[in-house]
Amino acid sequence: MDKIKEKMSIGDLLKALKDEFPELTISKIRFLESEGLLSPERTPSGYRKFTPSDAQRLRFILKLQKEKYLPLKVIREKIGELESGKMRAGDLVSGGMDTLEMGEELSAYQENTILREDVPQALDIDLAFASTLEEYGLICAHQGDDGPYYEKEDLKILRIAKEFSRYGLEPRHMRMYENLTGREVMAFEQIILPALKSKDPEAKRRALDNLLQLINLSRELKDLLLKNRAKQYFQQSNQPVPF
């Protein structure tokens, strides 16, 4: 932050943060401004002038995107907490964001859709990475009036997949989840499809209720099986099992 000046052009701001955030571009800064997350001063001739406070805010936004993959809606909320005093200014440059839990991060994705072309700016995830997930059937880009878009479930998968990649698990490894899901869906279809084809509305309702129960049972079973397999590593290391 030693490169931060009292008043900076957009180019100066980019240079000041480029070492810490190599992926930062002028178009990204402009996008965040268009989303209302940055409000630089304007000279009479229309040029942007960024203050140290603007630079600090931008760094905060980029950290949340880079480390937590939070959507813009939640980043706005965090900025609101900062401005209201619920969050200390020092948290902008400290590791305070590490206290966010996985559940909080995932529940943050409540937007209905995000245009595919906006993913790099909004989520800080490369389109090439999203395309690979599409190729493996993990997410799906839907066609809308403004172009291809992702629904909120796709956004959650994008975030999880990006987090997995930090541990060396690439989209091709994650295909096993899609394969398992496909087999589960086929098994569940055999149970519920006869009722769904019925003309009886009550039979259809019961079938959908059964489907929800099957999904919940499947989720719980997979969680328990994984924990049963994983706990041996803690036991072998003489460490308490954390679940």
C-alpha cells in the first residue's frame, strides 16, 4: 500500500494494487464502479480521481472476491457493515475475513442469475474455468434475452469448484460427483415417475414430497459415509475426530 497517493487516476490505482492483485484490470475497476461499489471523485473534465479510502475499499472488495469468492450482493453488505461501524477499518488490511464460515459463504449466493460474461468481474472466476465445468456437465449456461447466464445453483457450484481447485482437485476430478448424481437421479426416477405421470394431483404431490425426502436421505448418507472413511486419518494421528 506504499504506492497509494492522495489523489490517483484509474491508471495510478491499478499500478498501486497490481502487485497484490495481478488479475486486476481497468475494466474491472470500471465494472465495480458501475455496480456502485466504488464512487471516485470526478474532475470538471470528467476524469476519475481515487483517494486512499477508495483504494482501501477496492482492496477490501478484491480480497473478498479472491479469498472468499463472495458475490457482489454480499460484498455490498460487508461494505455497509464497515461504514456503519460494525466492522473495523483495520479489517480491510488484516486477515479478519478468515472468520467467515463455509456455510455463510454459500448461503450468500441468493442472486437469481448472473450473466456469463459478468462472471470474471462479479465472482473473480475465469470464464475458461466456468467453460470447463460446463464441458464436464457440472454447471449449465442458460440462454436469456441478454445472453447466456448462470442460475444461483450454478454460482454455488462455481464457488465450490474454485475452492476445490486450490487443493489440486480440478473439474475433471469433480466429474465423479456428476456421475454419482446421474445414477442417483435414475434410481429416484424409478420410484417417483409412475406417480408423476398420474392424473391425480395428490399422487403427484406425494411423489414430489418423496423426492425431497430421498434427496435429504442421500445427502445425509453420503455425509456419514465420507466421515466414516475420513476419521481414520485423525485416529491414526492421535487427534480428536472433529465430527
